[in-house]
Amino acid sequence: MRTLIRHLLAATEPAELIDAAGWVRTRRDSKAFSFLELNDGSCLGNLQVIIDQGTPGAEQLPKMSTGASVSVRGRLVASQGGGQAWEMQAAEVRLLGTAPEDFPLQKKGHTPEFLRSIAHLRPRTNLYGAMFRIRSRMSYAVHRFFQERDFHYIHTPIITASDCEGAGEMFRVTTLDPTSGAKQRFEDDFFEKAAHLTVSGQLEGETFACALGNIYTFGPTFRAENSHTSRHASEFWMIEPEMAFCDLQGDMDLAEAMVKCLVVEALEKQDGDLAIFEKFVDKGLRQRLEFVASHPFERLSYTEAVEILQKSGKAFDYPVEYGLNLQSEHERWLTEEHFKRPVTVYNYPKEIKPFYMRLNDDERTVTAMDLLVPGIGEIVGGSQREERLEVLLANMERHSLSLEDYGWYVDTRKYGSVPHAGFGMGFERLLMFVTGMQNIRDVIPFARTPGNCEF
Ligand code: 4AD
Ligand code: MG
């Protein structure tokens, strides 16, 4: 069994004959011996392996070039040079797979654009290796956050007939004609109605919250949004808690607690990996995250936000006017320039929000809330839901949603309706916030954006 390099580098004492394996990052040769820098993906650090020319397998050294895979058996000895405590003196080395000269990740700087074009190889770089280890750890922390608070994890469907957000940004699910094998499609006959990839698990999640109390979903969601921005993807992962017997206040509290918890997780558990983002992406990253973890977020109504923006004297590209959506430049100004911290904006005009949000007593606004963070803008969108049957039915009528299609959803209000609330957090946007990465394409293994579904 090989020992992970992460464990080897953290060893407390020298050790006899250990097996390690990984990919060569660099090789340096001298007359008597060679040094291999080996990385196995378990951590940012490389294991330095010293191979004397007489070592069994050393005759293959010329083929152990950058990118080649190698296994090695050897002793862990105190490192002579600075940097790391331990290195390995090889007793035996084996070449597993060569990497010819055209291996694209030769030791030099590469642009993010180039690395996106080789998304299948980029996790072999230091930065993207760290990125996807952080992504993994953050997924685990999301589950832990909810499980520790007695939320139940619900698998809402990927294929659905409903449109939660009502924005018509859905991908249609169709089938190929099996007789011709060609790209000809059946129209709606497989499910006997039009089916789509889900834009949000919220509506189904609500039905489970109205049975199990507190639930969350965490899965892929899809938007056929033709937005060519650095914050929108056609396929992204969303975390959606839904709480029965909960109002807008409780909803905002949970979102803030969750962002803080995940930031702390990154700081404490992914410390080593975070270092590379601090070095190459955002020098102030750690300081910024520590501030977020330890300070309250700002909260203000949409009306107040609009007033502050209008009084700012700043020339925005998009107009700021009551009744219009806040654009990302407005959201970023509020968080970066004005409050200098994350901000939750609540009570938006009902006209710019979906049908399911609870109408406030002023009858102009709904209990929506968006959590905005510096560097990105919106990272969470949520609301208290309209639990009053009559009001919900009126909203549905205004949005041309039929009882035939949404009767199942209306049942939550018909039978034992309760105040309830929830939100959706874009997992990629959270990862951008935690790492300082500027483009959503760089925080998801295989990005899907308009015009980009290479493999
Ligand atoms: O604000 P949104 O559209 O809200 C909903 O879908 C609700 N049904 C959620 C709920 O209440 N259960 O999306 C929620 C979050 C956004 O704040 C953003 O972080 C992310 O999902 N998001 C996207 N992330 C990447 N690419 C896109 N195209 C995204 N669209 C939304
Ligand atoms: Mg939103």
C-alpha cells in the first residue's frame, strides 16, 4: 500500500521502507544521483526523492520526465536542504508511465485560458490541484454544517416538469430516435409532457420541509442563461436549505452562519492549499477571510440600498431606480466600497421576484433576501415563502402557472400550511469567494458555459 505524500511530509520521525507513488514535477540530475520532485495529488507539497545511480530502476531515470508516473520504495530521512523536514532516499524506483515531450504541463507558467482548454489535465497543476481539494473539503463542510443542525439531506430530481424561477431558462430533455439512431428527437412523448433539467430543487424541497421540518439539497442545477460573465455557468452546484416554521430573519441568520462556517473551514482545514491562492491570486485573501469570519454582515432593505446607491455619486453603467434589479456593479460597490463587508439586502419589489415569495404587509415588496459578498456580488438568493393559500393562488395566476401543473406544490399550503423559508447558495460562487479566483470556469472541474461543452 502506498503512503500518501501528505502523510509522509507530516511525519514526526524517520521511517524504514515506505512505498510512495506520484507524478514527476521535476527531475534534476547530478553525476552520482538524481532528485525527483514527486506529487501525488494529496497535498500541495512534493516529496523529494533521492536516487543513487546504482538504485534498482535508476536506469529508467532518463524517462522519468515531468508528468511521468513513478512508484518508489525508500526510507524517509531528514532533509538536508531547507523547505521540507523529510525527503526519501530511494531503495527501489519504478517507472509506471512515461510522459512524452508533448506533455502540455511542462514546468512554466500557464494562462488560465490555456489551462481551461486542457481541463482534463489542469488538476495536475499546483493551483488547480489545491482548488479541487478545497472544493472537496467545502462539500464535506456543507454536509457537516447541516447534519450537525439536524437538517435532512433530500435528493430532489434533476429532471423536472416545473420551472421554479419562472425565468424560462431551462434546458429541454429529449430523446434520440432509437430506430434511426440519428439526432432526430421525440417531442414530449417520453415523459408524456415537456421535461427539463432543474434550475432549482426548491419547490420539491419545500414539500419535504413541510414534512421533515428542516431539509437541504446539494446538487447540480442548470440554467440556459445566455450570460457571458465570469460568474455564470450553465451547470452549477447549488445548496438549498428549506426550513419549516421559519421566517425571513431566521433565513438570513442561517445564510450568514453558513458562509462564516465555510470560511472558517477553509482557513482551518485547507490552510496549506489556501496558501497558493494567497501567493498567486489574492495577497490579502487570508486577512479578508478572517475579517468575514469574525464580523457581522450588514443588513438593509432594498429600498435603503437603492437610496444609498443613488446618493453615492458614482457613475454606474446600469441605472439605479426603485423597481429595477440590482446589477453586479451595484452589489459590488455596496460590499466593496461602501460597507466593506458582506451585505444582505431584503424586501425587494414583488415585480422583480418569483411567484413563491411571501408578500409583505406593504403589498409592494416580498420577503426576498440576497446575500452579497465583496469581489463577486450575489452568492445567496432566498426568501420566506408565501404560505397563505389564497395569496399564492393569486400570484400563480399572475404568473400564468396552472393548478394542473403546480397542484402538488399548492398542496403544501392546502394541508397544514406553515410559515417556511429557504435559500440557494451557488457553490461555485462560494468557492470563488474563498479562493479569490475571478472566473467561475476555474472553480468547477469541467465548466459548461454558452458555447463550451468540449467533452
Ligand atoms: O437566486 P437564485 O436564482 O435562487 C433560486 O434558484 C432559489 N430557488 C433558491 C432558493 O431559494 N432555494 O439562485 C441562487 C444562487 C445565486 O445566489 C447564485 O449564487 C447561484 O445560485 N446561481 C448561479 N451560479 C452560477 N451560475 C449561474 N448561472 C447561477 N445562477 C444562480
Ligand atoms: Mg438570485
